[in-house]
Amino acid sequence: MLQDILLVLAGVIIGAILGFVICRAYMKKYLKKNPPINEKMIETLMSGMGRKPSQKQVKQLMQQMNKMM
């Protein structure tokens, strides 16, 4: 009886860990393939704030965004 409960509990814990790892890997792959922000969006945002960004600034900001992911 106790052994059955421990096996079920171990299965739930292992399943949760595996689910988390698989979901995390999938989301990383998805975000790398479809980034939430691109260079055009950065240019638009900076222009909306009254700045005309140079291409170097846009590239630097994109690199910082990619490091965060």
C-alpha cells in the first residue's frame, strides 16, 4: 500500500519535471524562431520617442535583447 503511494508520487514528480523541461525547451526554440521584437519594431519605438536611431544602436539593442533570452 505504502509502496504504491510512493510510486504514484514519484511518477507525478518525475512527470512534472519532464513536462517543465520539455515546455521550456519548446518555448526557447519558438522564441528564437519567432522573436517577440525585431529591428523594425525597435526603430519604430525609438522614432516614437523622438529619436532617430542609427543602425548601430538598433543592432546593439537587438544583441542585448537576444542575450536576455
